[in-house]
Amino acid sequence: MLLAQLSLNALALGSSYALIALGFVLVLNATGAVNFAQGDAVMAGGFIAIAAASFFPEAFNTYGIVMLPIVLVGTGLLGLALSAVAYLPLRRHPPVTVFVSTIAVGIILTNSFNALFGAAPRATPPLLGGGQTVLGNLSLSQQSLAVIATAAALIAGLGFLLHATQLGRRLRATAQDPEIARALGINVTRMICLSFILGTALAGTAGLLLANQFFLTPNDGGVLMLKAYIAVAIGGWGSLRGAAAGAMFIAFFEVFVATWLSHPVAEAGLYLALFAVLLLRPQGLYGEAVQRRA
């Protein structure tokens, strides 16, 4: 029974981490640059949901699912602004320039949300209300089940977009080779902006999902960004499938090791696992072929 409960918790946590990591890879593949503001987009999504809840009648503000469209739109617009400010004006500069610009945007977001909401931990409403679902001898958290279902729907929607639509083929062509994509008449700048929108919206949704159980402060962006970075490094640089697998690995490792030993041991062990993967399989678990993207 404990094993099943821990597995459900890990799957819910991993689903949220997967959204962050997938958004990270979308931008990475489209631009070749690391978006260090990805963790702050998670934080922004959580605080957008908290702010939105105050505008809903009491009958609705206890359900996080009502805030989901607002979070998607709000953080999508944030991603568009991020592309316009931190990437497009600097894309012909050395990659380190974009690294620094996204770090700067993350710092601006952190301080802005600190000023607006304060530094105290805050929580988003549960997606469908609290409570437990009983299956035989198991008592399963409705929030965890809702998190898994919501993340699965978004990931499935992303997969459909990328592999079953003309727009998705243009996104993948831009990630594969922007020069050839441009020669074929694809508006590469537009596809890059869309990648930022999608990647940031996925991260913002993760903020809504995570903040109910783990709470949220404006300073959490760096930690969440690091989780995405580790997931991508473990899964395979540039691989969407690898990012999701790496996110699940991190979540299961954290939940089980923290439960059986302690949280500090889980944190230290995660970095040891990362070193082992980098040493034994530097291309990651799903190392991609050269120049292959998405």
C-alpha cells in the first residue's frame, strides 16, 4: 500500500517536472540556447493562478482547473515577451549572451513577484478539490490523479501538435535546421516565438500543479530550473522523450529516497546519479543522433 502511494506521488511529481523539461527542450531545439528563465516561468504560473483565484467567486476559486486556461495564456504571453526581449535581439550574438539575458529576465521576475506577493510560501488551489479516491485497500489522492491526468493531456496535445499538424512539422523543421527551414519558406522567427510560448506555457502549468502540494515562493525559480536541466542532461540533450524520462527518474528518485532515508540524502544522491550518467553515458539515456531535433 505504501509502495503504491509513493509511486502515485512520484508519478504526479514527475508529470509536473516533465512539463518543465519539455518546455525547456522546445526552446533549446528551436534556438540552440538555454533558457535559464524556465524555472521562473514555473513560479510565474503558480502566482498567476494565485492572483486569478482572488477574482473568482468563492464557488470556483477552490478549483485550480478553473485557473488553468488563465495560466496557459498568461505564461504563454510571458514566453512571447521573453523571446522578444531576451532572444531575438541577441540571436546573432554569442550563445553566452542569451544565457545572460535569460538569467537577467529570471532575476527581474523573481524580484517583481517578491514585491507583489512577498516572500512567504503560497499555495494554489487543488485542481478538482481535495479528498481521496478509495480503490480496494488503496486511498489515492484526487489531486495527484488530477495532476497526472492534466499533464498527460498536455503532453499528448503537444505530441499531436508536433507530429500530426502542418504547424508541428514547421516547428520540427526549424529545430532540425533553421536555414533549410527558412529556404523552404517557413517563418523561422515566428516558429521560435511559438516555441517560447509553448515552452513557457508548459512550465507555467507545472507551477499551477506543483504549488498546491509543495507551496511556492518567488525564489523557487532557480531550483526548478536546475531540475529541468538535470532531467534534460540525464534524458539526452535535445530529446523530448529523454526529457520526460529524465523528469520521471528525478521524481521517483526524490520521493523514494527522501521517504526511506532523508531529503538531503535524496538531493545529494541525485547529483551523484547525474555524475554517473554523464560519466558512463554522456549523451544521456536517449542520446540523439547528430543534428537530430524534436
